[in-house]
Amino acid sequence: MAQLAIRVEGIGKKYRIGVFQDTQRDMAKSLANTFVEPARRAANILRGREEGATGLSEIFWALQDISFEVDFGEAVGIIGRNGAGKSTLLKILSRITKPTTGRVELYKQFSSLLEVGTGFHPELTGRENVFLNGAILGMSRAEVMRKYDEIVDFSGVEEFIDTPIKHYSSGMRVRLGFAVAAHMEPEILMVDEVLAVGDVEFQRKCLGKMSDVTSEGRTVLFVSHNMATISSLCPRCILLNAGQIEMDGSTDEVIAQYLGGAAAGGGEVSWAEGYADPEIDEIKINRIRLSNSTGQSTDLLDVRHPFTAEIDYELLQSLVSFRVSIHIANSEGVVIIHSHDVDNPDLAGMRQPGHYTSSCTIPGNLLSPGRYFLSVTSDIQHVKVLTQQHNILSFHISDTGAFGSDVGGRRLGVIRPVLDWTQTHES
């Protein structure tokens, strides 16, 4: 019989959001509040709102009635759109924050990779911070010394290990932080999107380390937007939607449900007031759309003809190293195309505040017929991500059966470019 590692029973997390009101600004407001506020408070409670002593605020449930169990040795992926509650769930499981309702039981020693590099001191060297961070994460000095060479080698910052952390780039700090945390040996490991950091080589090393952890039979909870990574690491997956569990089952089935329901159809999505991730004030996204070769917004595209991905946005301040990126994934979550607007050198450099439209044209006869999903990201390269819309649009590439199709059906392969062929002939 399987041994239980994690039990989650009916947990919910409530936040109070609203605008602070200074009711003591003057005597008139004070007197008015004495008589008016009780009636307003009662009315707002009836409308489903609550109010504290400092002003009106609304209740927002980031999670509601979340229940599941994880057996020892299971690797479970957690997926969902931005704001679905994934990171909040991991913070509750990691005891960083307390649930408003429900309870969590952990039956094994756990470690979490949520904020890698937490506890680094900028004035200390990389070597000193390895020991400091290891102690914060619960490792003994002897354990850190035993694993020190392996940690430094994994991080790739050997050349700068005796340099103060304050001189490290953000990528170097993240790599060193992950290296320390990844070399702990907890029985339960919780990971929140750390494989999105660093360059391709480092991401490959991170993925290899995660594979080692799962193959050793330890319990893993892994939050990610990368469906291919989730598929390779986790046989089981949980889909969160608006703070609730929408589906819990085999990874292939859950990913199919997520990709099928997460994206908008019609070839276009827009925001009347502009879209921005929380705490981001550099940019607002106005519209994302797909258009066919005649410029019409659509999610039904002909395999023979080019189509365009267009991102309409507004910069609210001057930015250096800013870029807009797209990636296109197939129905299995495998990314087929990933491109940045700064691949065009003319678009690199400083961008001033104002309205912009970035467009990328995907040539015809490239993607094979099937269903695809468009994701859009904006970021300041090597500094921070500004906005992310994962699988924001879905679209279909249709095979017309015209020239280029296989005699008995569609061509094989993820892509189907028309390649240059030559021929020689001798009679």
C-alpha cells in the first residue's frame, strides 16, 4: 500500500483588496463617517463585500476548497493560467503563508524552490553565501562542505565564487541559488517555475536534476507553464482554474483539457483598459491577434499561406533591452516556434513611451496541419518578465489537399517546409 506524503483538505486563501481611505482627513469627514459608515458597511456586507476600519475593501479568494493527496514517490505537476492560484498553493504547502480555511499535512521532510537565492547577502562572496544559504535551507555545515564542489560546478560561477554577490548578474545569483537548493536531499520537493531561469544549457541541467530527484523515488510537486517539461517529469497533473481544481488525473489528459479550454478562439483577444501583470507599470497590452494572408483576424489558417501574429501594446516609460516574444506550441504542448522582435536588429535598443504594434509573419508550408497555441511574453532581457499570456490564442492549420500534400494523407513531421531540391539526369 502506498505511503501518504501530502494531504490537503479543503484549503482556501482569502485576500482583502481595495483602496485605503483616510477617514480622519478632516473633522467633517469624521463626523459624517460616524453616522454614514454603519449603514454603508451593512449594505456592502449584503453585496458580498467587507469593510475594515480603514476603508472599503473586497474579498478575493485566491484558492477555494482545494483537496488532494500525494503518495510518497509521486511526481505531480500543477498547471493553470496566470492567477489560477498555483504559486499561492505552493506557498501554503511550503508554510510560507497560512491558509484561511482547511489544513495541510506533510508526512515527510520537505524543501521548496520558490524564491531561489532568498537569504543571499550582497556583501558576502559566492562561497560564503553557499554556506549561508545552505544553513537557511536547513543543511548542516558538514553537509554543505561535502557537496560544495558539486554545487559550485553545477552553478557555473566557479570563476566568480570569491567575488561579492552584489557584483553578480541576476542570472548568476539565480543559478547559484538553484544549485544550493537543488543539492538538498528532502523527501518532498516543491518547485515553482525555476526551470524558466538561465540559459538553455542551465535549463537542461535543471531538468536533469529534477529527473534525478523523481527517479530516486522522492515526492515532487512541480508548477510550470512548460507542458513538455511537465509531461516528461510528472505522470500525474492537477489543473487549477480560478482558484479551484478543475481536473486531477493523468498528465496527458489534464494537459489536453488545459490547452483545449485555456485559449481564446476567433484569432483575437483584447483588453479595453489594457492588460498588465500585477505590480508591473512599464507596459499595457491592448490586443493580440492572428491574421491570415489577407489581413483578416481568424483562427482557421491555410497550410499553404503565411499568417501574422500581432501584439498591440503601450509603453508607459522608456525601456532598454525591452523585447516582445511569441512562442507557438502544438496540441501536446511542445514549442515549435520561439521568436523575439529584437531578432530584427533595427528593433533593439531604447524604446520611448508610446503606442506600438509588433508583428511577426510565419511563412506558409511550415507548420503541419493541426491545432496550435500562441503565447506572448514581454520582458526586459536578463532583468525581469513584464507580461505573460500563456496559450492566449488557439488556432488550426488546415490541409487543403492541394499541391504538397501526401498521396494518402498529411505529411509526417512537426513542420513541413518546402525545401529546395535539385536533380541530375543522364540517359
